[in-house]
Amino acid sequence: MFLRIDKLQIELPASKEASPNAAAAVQELLGGRFGEMSTLMNYMYQSFNFKEKVKLKPYYDLIANIAAEELGHIELVSATINNLLSGSVEKTDDPVGAPLRAGLDMRNTAHFIDTGLGAKAFNSMGAGWDGNNFVFSSGNLVLDLLHNFFLENGARTQKIRVYEMTDNPVAREMIGYLLNRGGVHALAYGKALEKLTGVEIWKMLPIPAIPNSKFPEARKMEEKGYHRFLYRFSMDDYKDMGTIWNGTHPEDGSTLEVVDGPPEGGEIPVIPEEPAMFAPGVDQGMMDDIAAKVLKAVGLKNPNK
């Protein structure tokens, strides 16, 4: 089962202007072949299907725990996409003047037609995430770990490419964080493979051969230790992954550490209404009425009366 915390894993900067085409590019990091939906669901189903998890508990703990972290990653990427889309169209509820005209010139018109300026599990061109073809769960532990190592490095390559496509500070802050966390996951899977096979596959890192320190947003998070922390996303479980995640980081020699609990995180930005999208489609009088009923139900007075 899962618990949920109403926070993002990091604080995102406030968006100064809308950037729908940047949002389209970032969609690849959510619903593309190497997006966060893929990392989430690969590790989730591998944890569901894990064989002999009592005997191989450190490896089960590692995969299951990283799957839990990935839930927060799809939330973070989605928040970034929403941030980049907010304010893309006129603030009007008059449909006659073509208030969504801006959508005609954007790369991903699905944001304007399908999602009401919101994120969805599709790629940068609007093609839906394909769980049938994108999830790999073979039942063979070494093969699954090898796939996960490949998946994290494929994801890293695409994050860097999207970073190079846009200088939007919201997108780059999110990518900087995910470069750090993806590096942790790739190294963790590499270390797990070494313990099982003796092959030091982690020595191939970083892939591509450009360190996170080259990116200012990733570098500042690296200085906080994000690249050496494996967060434990549970109150009492997944404690044996520390037998895999230990020693020193191969890039800077810092000590690898399992941190009990999630990162401190940041507030989820409030997405303003988009009247041209009929979103949320609830007028002020209706919202006041709902608020009054809720306050009455919990025994509080309405501050507006």
C-alpha cells in the first residue's frame, strides 16, 4: 500500500511566463519511452512480480523503494508541465474571439484540446504512454536489473537533451533534480549487479559521459548531497537496501547514505483557473456554497459572514 504526502520532492521556482513548447518537450520526460512513467511502472511491476523476496530481500527492497520514489517523479514532472502551460491562453470565458488561438502554433495541441492545459501520460508529440511495450519484467533478477541500469541511462540522455532544448528555469530546475536522482538509481542498480555477478558495471557511469556538475541546477543539488542519498520511502520497510547502497560515490568519493524518510520537499504550486478551458468550471458562487457546507460539516464558522 502507499501513503501520500501533499508536497513535491523539491520546491519549483515560480514561472515568469508560459512556455507551451517547452511543456511539449518536457512531456517526453513523463510519457516517453524513457520517461518517468516508464521508470515507475517497470520497477513497480518488477516489485509486484519479484520471486524469492525473502532470500533476496535487499534487491527486492531496492527495486520496491525506488518504485515508490518514482511516484513522486511523475508528480514533479507533471507539476512542471502545468507550470509551463499556465497562462498560455486569454483569461476569458467568451468563446467567440478564439481565445485558444495560441494553441494553433504550439507543437502539442493535445494540451489545448485534450487536457485543458494539463499534463498527461503521453510523449512530446502527444502519443500515449505504452505500458504493453515499455514495461520490462522478465522474472530474472539479473536481467531486470540490467534493464533498469539501461533504462536510467536512457532517461538521463533524454533529460540532458530536453535541458539543452529549453532555458526555462522551471524545466531546468526539475531536470537538475532528476539528473541527481536518476544518477542515484543507475548507480544503485549497477552496485546491485556487482553484488550478484561480480561485474562492476557501474564503472560505465556517467552515461552520457558528462558529469552532473556541468549543469548549474544539478550541481547545486549535488552540493546538498542529493547524489549520494537513497531515500527510504517507508515508515518501517525496505531497510535491507543499505547492504547494497553503501561505500563511496565513484565520482567524488562522498559517502553513500540511506536516508530514513522522503526528502523535505516543497509546496505544490496552485494552478489558477483557465476560463477559456472551462477549468475548473465552478463559478465563485458555487465555490462559496461548497466552502460553507464544508465548514458547517466540520463545525467551523464561515469567516466571510
